[in-house]
Amino acid sequence: TTTGSASASAERADSDTGDYAAKTEDEAPFASTYRPYPGIATALVGATVYDGKGGMIANGTVFMSGGRIVAVGGPDTPIPQDVTVFDGTGKFVTPGIIDIHSHLGDYPSPSVDAHSDGNEATSPTTPDVWAEHSVWPQDPGFSRALANGGVTALQILPGSANLMGGRTVTLKNVPARTVQGMKFPGAPHGFKMACGENPKRVYGGRGRKPSTRMGNFAVNRKTWLEAIDYANSEEPKRDLAKETLKGVLDGEILVHNHCYRADEMALVMDMAKEMGYRVTAFHHAVEAYKIGDLLRENDVCSAIWADWYGFKMEAYDGILENAALLQNEGACVVIHSDDQDDIQRLNQEAAKAQAAGRRMGMDISDATVIGWITLNAAKAMGIADMTGSLEAGKMADVVLWNGDPLSVYSRPEKVWVDGALLFDAIDPKRRPVSDFELGQPGEGDVK
């Protein structure tokens, strides 16, 4: 379901007066129509279980039924006799992998101009646009992320050409005909912001403001002040952009801020305090290690790569030990993809970041590292009460790995979403293929 102020896509007539009115907030548009695929009661036994919240159980049991986790424990965990049991001896179980930063559907494969729908680069601030209105559910990247990466949920963000890029959407990684059929029920919207080089390059290159970092902040602050006036008005004229900003100010929409440099992240946190909102996560954040204490104190997560840096000036001072140093500081670490290929191996990216810390003398447990790609991502996306860890009552989003998930040699063997087995490496019928991949009949094949 959508959160924050409603934005209407249709109008309805009042049969008595002939007046027209937008839908109310209680009739929020583009609402999730997601329904779990059918599943059966299932128990995974004998595997090493990482619960996503820092725990590890050897010879563990995970029992799911009715789309929910029912029990997680050791070999003595009771399970009914009439359930499907998979022997996980020598294998591993984790929560479903969650990618906090993806552009699947908005920049789908094949990567052609006709599919470039992620950046509304017509104004430095476009809070009125919603990423979900560009998502193409047939993107083959979704099924690749499920099968190769065990990804069961992901956040789709607009691009970073703009200071304010628009609303994000969180999806369940399931085959669906519509984006509404993929929308994660109950997940809040996010709001994409960007600082640094991208906005000033895009608009400065057109001779427009902003063209400098100080211009970035000036435009942001002016826009927030206008939003505050709108939020304080008793009967404001409806404004789709300011509705989104009001949702942020009300705490209903979570801010995800693309930002690389430590000094800028500190400035953004000060701007957020000035304007009355908070940042839930800095994305990319290659210099986050320099201000781990500030990020911890402000309860801001760092959604980062394991080893992408140096490709532009503001990314120059990245280091491989970024995640480990943040973890050592007690700050929230999330490993993200921002890439249609990396989303298929977030487990390996997390392992690389762990190894860099180990070389520096910081021994971070495997169980903690699994949290970087599960529960921590869910926390920053506002869905941690529903998914991200293997706990009784949560959605049964589960991956059975054929080996250690932090090994380059391992891959998902089976993936459940809300208790439905949607991928099985052993069963060709459990390998989702989008309509686009099925192709079209050749000339002469159909009369």
C-alpha cells in the first residue's frame, strides 16, 4: 500500500452535483495488488542457518507455513509430520536477499534509449515523479536477481541527475503483469535525493542553477522552505511535488540520499535538521568511513559498494575497508548494487567487504555480514518488521544455498517468497521467465 499524501491518477464524478474530485488519501492510487503465490508448509532441516540479525544455528531448522516463518531453531525444533521437508545437510539458509538500491525496470535490459526511464532530467527538483511509473515488470533482470542472487525484495529508485529525483518504490521480486502486482504491501515510499557532482554537472552544463555545490544546497533549501509553507497551509492548492515533500516532513516517506563525500554527508544531515526531516540512508557513500561516529549518532545507514570507487573525483577517496570500518564504529552497513549484474551477487560483494576488513585486522562474523544484505537493508527501507530476518511471524522470504553464501562458489538452490517456492535450480519448471524473454513467433510460424 502507498503511504504519505495520496496522488490521484483518476477522477470521479459526484452524481448529485456534477463536481469532480481527486481520490482521497484513504483511496490511495497505485495501491499494491500483490498476492503471494501459493505455497505449502515446508521445513528446511540440517542446514547452517544465518538468521539475518547476527545469529547462526548449526544443524538448524526453519519451518514455514501459510506464507510466514513459523519456527527457527536447532534440530529439536518441532515440525508437523505432514509437511514437505528438505534436507539441508552441508547447505546454508538465509533470509531473502534485499537490494536497497536498484534501477531494474526503470533501466531494464536490453539497455536501449527507449528503455531509459530512470531520470526525469528536466528540472533539478522533481519530487512529483514516482519511480514505479517507469517500472517495466518484464525486465529479465528481475528473474536473474531471484535465481542468481536470491533477491526477494528490492527498492527501485529514480536516477541521480536531480537534487530531488522523486519517490522510490519497494517491490517483491515476483513475476507479475503490473508493477502494482509487485509492490511490497505496507512498504513506505522512499524519496531519492542526490548531492555533489551529478546535479551540478547536468544543470550547470546547461547553463542553469545549480552549477556548484553551494548552488545544490541553495536550491534544496529553497525547495524545502516552500514545502514547509505548503505543509503549514490550512487549505493549500494541491501540488504533487509538495505532497511528496510533506510526506517526508511528516516522516511517512524515507529519504535515500546519493552522496559520496564525508563533508557533504555532514552538511546534508545539518540541512535535514534545519528543515525538519531525517535521512534514512546515504547511498554509495564511499567516504562514510570518515564519519562513522556521526552516522551512528544520527542513526543513518550507509548503503555502499564493496569496491567501486575512483571513477570520478568525488569517488576518489573510497577504500575497500569502508564497510568494515563502519561496522567497527557501530554504524549501520548495507551492501547495495546500483547495477543489473551486481544485484545477482550481493552475497559475494558482502564477502569482499568482509575480507577487506579482515586484512586490516577486523574479524567480522559471517552472521553479521549476512545482515548487511538482509536485515540492515530492510531497516533502512522501513520493512524490517515484515522481512529481512528469519523470525517467527515474518514473511517467509528464504534462500537455501548450495554452499556457504559468502563463497564465490555458492549460489541459490531454492528461493521462497512468502512461502512460495519461486526458484528451484533442480527443477526447470521453477525458473521464472518473463514474457519478453519468451520472444515472438518467427515469420511464417503463425497463420
